[in-house]
Amino acid sequence: MFQPPPTNPVHGKDEEPKFKEPKTGWATDKEIAAYINCSRSQVWHLTRTHPTFPQPVKITNGMSRWSWRNIFKWEKTLTSK
């Protein structure tokens, strides 16, 4: 039996697509993972092993962020080849 898609319990309407507007500022590992469609651990793996992947900025102990600008630049290097 067909069921309609779930609604957002907070707003009571269908969820809006992620990254509807261009992102600016700082991103968490969770946001980067959602953007490039991978897990949070894969983001950290890329940080350690992929030489062109942007490095995070350590804000405080336990808090690191990536610049969206650097993520978009990295993404362009992958598609321009």
C-alpha cells in the first residue's frame, strides 16, 4: 500500500531539500558528509589521506569546521579534469 512521504514533525510540512541556498561560512563534518553523500568518518578519512581535501579549522577542543568556500573549490578540482 502506498504511503505518503513523512512530514517534518517540527513544521508539519514536507521536508525542504537540503542545501537549497548556496552555503557560505563554516560547515560541520555532518554537513560536509551530507553534501558529498558519505559518512562523517569518511570526511575525516579524506582529511587525513586525500592531499587536496580541505583541512578543517580547529575552533575549540572537539570543534572543527570546514570553509564552504574551500569545499566548493575542492569539488571544482574534481570535476574540471
